[in-house]
Amino acid sequence: MKSPPSLYDICVKLAVKDCVTVCKFCKKEFRSLPDNVLFDFYYTMFLEKRSCLLAVEFSELEVFIRMLTIKHKRVKLLKSFQGLINHGSNVPDELIQDFSKYVHKDPEKAVSVGIQVGSFFNEGGWYDYSIKILTITEELCRKQAQTAEVLRKCLQCYHRRIYAETIYCEFKSAENTFTSALQVIEKLEEMNAVPNLAGLYANFSTLYFHRSEYDESFAWSKKALMLLNDKLPPRIIIEVLRQASRACVVKRRFNQAGLLIRQAVNLASEIYEIDGHPHFSDTLLDYGFYLLNFDSIQESVKVYERSLQIRMDVFEKNNIHLALAHEDMAYALYVNEYSSGRFYAARENADRSIRLMERILPSNHLMLASAKRVKALILEEIALDMREGNNSHLQEKFLIEAEELHQTALTLSRKAFGEKNVQTAKHYGNLGRLYQSMRQFEQAEAMHLKAIAIKEELLGSADYEVGLSIGHLASLYNYHMKRHHDAEKLYMRSMEINMNLFGETYSGFEYDYRGLINVYSKLCDQSNVILYTLKMRDWNILRAQSKPPVHVEEILPLREIIDKFLGMC
């Protein structure tokens, strides 16, 4: 049974009602409440759908600063702020306008306020607003005497801004912030006043990660790990562990990645799970990323579902955090259902992601490239599963739409990263697969060869991404271009790469074994047909016996985590 409301809750609810309907309260009176009581007053306004009045209150910077001090109710503040945005309010713009006036009133305090509000905007996924307010804050820092204290504040500003710029795909601006941050660090070193840089270095790693420069990302994440200590805020520790894990995943250092992300999940669960803070969702997304890449696909889907639900509970709609979670969910479901052909849920999540992004972002924003790529992959598989005949027109429609989505994604990627980038190479590879499905075999081969060349140059010849593209080219040669000897060599090379990375139970071997059985059938090599039929049987037995990795919910001491990580190097 539901507990009856407390006397306190009844009083707050009545106060809100009086304020709105009877006007017994005036602003001066209720703003004189203690900060924690005023917070409850405003949150009750939100629950009572008094959005217009709440928007007026939150638009005043000095009022909003008071709400930011109530740390233990941050999720409620995020919910109500997003609720105002969903209602059509322009509260973020008005806060920034008020901040521009505030800097003249109290320049010294304004720096801390700008960092606080910028951090809050980052938490809520309002990255463009975070960039704006932190840029004003940086200018304010530069105008003040360059003392150690001011320089540290400036570094805090860069710490938040480079993260916002990176996630929002403003890579040129992020590069400038990176350079400015290094210059400030150099000045602080001369003063012997450098603060702990673990969090900043993790964000440097995030920048290189999103630009697909994986060696640099790994190097910065390792530097961040080495700076961790128990005096740092748990939030920073979790962020460093998360980012270091992601950098390890793309470098295919799965043992290290698993160690780090499990510890991040354990710590985040203890701090954030109880009130459903989006930071816990962020950590789960990175855990899902690790599991998906480590070939624990079903487990990754469960983690992504949990993460998406947290974000839905906080943001409801019209938020970039929600759009990105739907995209991750779509891709995980696409991979999980690849052999079953049940792509409805994957497609629905991809559509939701794109719809949300199109409401929030400019039409040519780079974030759309990834979401459109995922939808294109799903549409291609749906089209391939359609039978010829009555569905041929619909099949062609889906394939054409998939091509348009892939071409858009490729254009956005080339504009942002250039030709020689892993993301660009992935888009070429995706087009290669699509042209194979569209029976445009020469174009398909050209796309696959481009993808392989770029990936080999950037990642080396033994990387998973190279193996993936080689496997796709092998399929093209095998099933459509009748180049069976070439296909055989490519399948063997793909299997060698993946055997070294994942071991003999890797899920992708199903397609390699089937491909080789077809190759040897066409070459009339019966002994190898039998050999690889038996190999596939043994693989199926091993897959059935394999179990998902066990998550031990034990929080290890930081020193032990770092020592284990270094031991694995």
C-alpha cells in the first residue's frame, strides 16, 4: 500500500497551490525559504505541471544557482529542467543571457558559477548550451590576473568544455580547447601548482576516441589511470575507468577493458543507481559496448535495455542522451537478431533515435551519421529477408533508402574526419555490403577494397575491423563473383585475425565456416567440405557450452585495479 503523504509534503503542495491560484505567496516570500525547501517547492511545481511559472523561476540565474547546490536531488532537477524544455521553454538561453549580465556584477564568483552551470548542462546532454556558457567563462578567466587559482579554474572550464565539444562533434573547437588546456598546464607547472589531471586526461582520451585515433586515446587514458587516487571524487574515478575501458576495447585489449568497466559499474552502482542518475546509465552503456565487442551479444542487449530505461525515466523525450541510447539499443538488437531476421525492435529504436536527433540537432550534424548508418544496416537486412514476388518493389525501396542513408553518413564523415579515418572506412565497408545486396558487384568490390586499405593503414593488418572487411569481401567473391580461390584466402585471413582476438568460440566463425564449405563445394574439394563441416559442428558445440562472463560485484582498491591493469600490459 502507498504511504500517506507527510505533513511536510502536504504543506509544500498547498503552498504551490496558493502561489498559483490565490497568489497568497509572492516571489520574495517563497524565495526566502531555505534552499532544500525551495527545491521541493519548485519540484512540486513541476509535478503539478506549473511549467510556465517554474520556467520564470529557473530563468533567473541566482535562483538556479541555489538549486544546483542541492546535490542529492540532482535527478529531480534534471527531470524538471528537461520537462521545461519539452514544454517549449527557452530556459537554457535565458540562463545564458542572465549569466552574461552576471559576469559584470561579480566577475570572480561568475567563473565558479559558469563551471557549475556548464557541468549541469553536460549532465543533461545540453552540450551546445554548455559550450556557450563555458566559452564566456573562459573569456572571463583570461581577463583576470593569471594566478594559480584562476588558472586552475580555467583548467576546470576546459575540462568541461572539451567533453561537451567532443560529444557534440565540434572537433575543431575541441582541438583548440585541447591546445589551450596544455598551455595552462605548462603555466601551472612553472608555478608548481598543477592539480590532479586524471579527469582532464580522460577527456583528452575521449576526444581522440571519437576521432578514431585509438593509439592516442589509449595513451591518454593510461596517463589518466596512473593519476587516480582515493582523494579524487568518485565521479572522476568512474569517468576515468569508463574511458580507459573504451580505449582498451577499440585496441582489442579485452581483459583490461573488462577489469576497468566492471569496476566502474560496481562503483557507479553504489553511488548513482539508487536514484537513477544518468551517470549510471552512461556507465552501463560503456559496459554494453564492451560486452558487444567482446562477443557477449545477448548480455550486451540486457545492459543496453537497462541503460535506456534509466534515461527514459529521467528525460522522457527531446534529449540527446535518449537519442544516443536508442541508437546503441538499435545496433545491439541488430547484431543480436542478425541470424533470426526479427528486426522490428531494432528498426523502431533506430527510427526513434533519428527522430529525436532531427528535432534537437541541425540537419547536417555528424551525430546523425551514426544513427543513419545503423538504420541503413537494419533496412538492408529486412530487404534481404523479403521473398521475391509481391515484395520486390518494397525490397527495392528499402535498399534505395539504405543507400541514401549510407551515402549521407559517408558525406558527413568525410567532411568531419577526411578520407583516412576509421569511421569513413566503416561507411565505405557498409556501402560495399549494400551494393552486394543490390547486385552491383563491381561497386561493392571497390567499396570493400577502400575500406580495407584505410583500416590497414590506420589500425594495422591484424585488427578486428580489418578482419570484418576482409570477411565481407570474401563473401562477395564467394557467392557473387565466383572468385573462389581469392575468397578462400580471405576467409582464412579473417578467421586468423578473429581467432587471435576472440578464441575459437567467436560468433562470426559461423559465416566463415559456411563460406568455406561453399568455396570447397564449388571447387569440388570434398575432403575440405567434410573438414569444415566437422569444424562447424565442433564450433556449434563449443558455442552451446560457452557461458557469458560473470560479473563479480566487488569494488577493488584503486591501487589493486591499476596494478592488475599494468600486469595485463
